[in-house]
Amino acid sequence: MADSPSPVVRVNEAELRRRFNDGHYAERAERGELRIVILEPPNRPAPAGAQQIPGTVSQMISYRDSDDNELVRAHQYVRPDGTVGGSGRPDPKIIFESGILYLQARKRDQTAKS
């Protein structure tokens, strides 16, 4: 993400997904405007509880700009045929946007607010 400290805002999963979709990160990657880097370990088998088809792998990916700055970190399940499992889109976990680092709220933060 950014080299210097940035303000951190914790948001729920729905807000991260909205920001990811509104930022058109997946579409920008498809057009070649952003590069996707598969992070280590690259292809872990999907856990049994994830309810994915056999042969599906779990990946953490990074969307990066032309200067190699990470803009989004997301999780995805990739099926043996190459399609993305679950909702069919990566699940964002971190987004760096307009100088602000948006992180997924911790589970305990979300339950404390309920």
C-alpha cells in the first residue's frame, strides 16, 4: 500500500465491496490499466467448509497501478476452469483510495456494534 502512514478507516464487508465495484478495479484490470499479482502462497486448496467444487484454489491477489502501488488486496476462489467462485468476483479486504486505507472491520468490532 502506501509508504507513508495513511489514515485508516475500518468499514464493513458491504462497504468494501461497494468501493471495489464503484472503483471498477476488476474491469480496469481486464482493460490492462491495473495489474493483478497473486500473493503467496499462490494456490492453496480451498478449505472444505468453503463449499467450493473440488480442485478450487484459494488466492489472495493484489491490484496494482503502473507504478506498482497496491490499490486493492482481495481474496478469490478460482475453480479448475479458471472462473472465480463464490459471487463470481474477488472479495476485497483492503482498499487504498484517495489517501485513505480502508480495512475490513474486525469481527469483534462488528458484533460490538450490534
